[in-house]
Amino acid sequence: MLNKELVQRKINKIEIYTEELQPILKLTPSEILSDYTKLRTVERNFQLMVDTVIDINTHIISQDNLRAPEDATDTFHVLEKVHVLPMEFVQKFSPVVGLRNKIVHDYEDINVEKLINDIKTGVSQFGEYAVYIDVFMKKR
């Protein structure tokens, strides 16, 4: 059975991480890059946000006995197939998993300025994700 309270707590965490990032994301990439504590805050909060989204996806998938995803990115596609998330959103949002993986595993291969710009422009998609999940939970 879907644990709505758990999902809501996780959505609240995403909102907190986003709020923590807002003052830093108002800075220019060069201002962020010149202060490693700000850069590490951006990286860590982004990682936490993506991890939390994957946790929510995985919880819904397991509780609804949906097809087992092949990997973290596939969790979005599984939820798209059962109309929790729309295809267009999944196509633009699911690459956050790959970006998160680069931060965690392949840091030397990252263009950090591009990373910062991608996070700045894409952070609102986490709010959009939360809305889709909220609509799904209200139908349950």
C-alpha cells in the first residue's frame, strides 16, 4: 500500500533542498565556482533532490507492483507507462539521474559551469515533479 505520508515527507525534503539552493543559484556561475562551499552546496543539494525523487519513484513502483525498472532513469519511464508522469515531462526530467551520477562518480568529466547553468534552469522541474506526484496521490 502506498505510504502517502512517506511520499509527502520526501516531497517536503525536495522543497527544503530547493529553498536552500535559491540564494546560491541567484549568483553567477563564476561567483559559485569561486567559493567551493557554495559549489559543494549546489552539488550536494542537487544530489539529494535527485536521490529523493528516485526514492519516491521506487516506492510507488514497489507498492503498486509495477514492472521492475532497469535502472534509476527507468523509474520515470515505468511511472509514465501508468500515467503518473506525462511522457513529455519524463523526457525532459529523467536526465537528472545521469547528471547526478556524473557529480557522484565522474566529477573530472564535468563541465562545472554547464552543470551550474543546467541546475539553475532545471530546478523548477522538481516542483513540477512534485505537482504530478501530488495529483497522483490525491487520486488514490
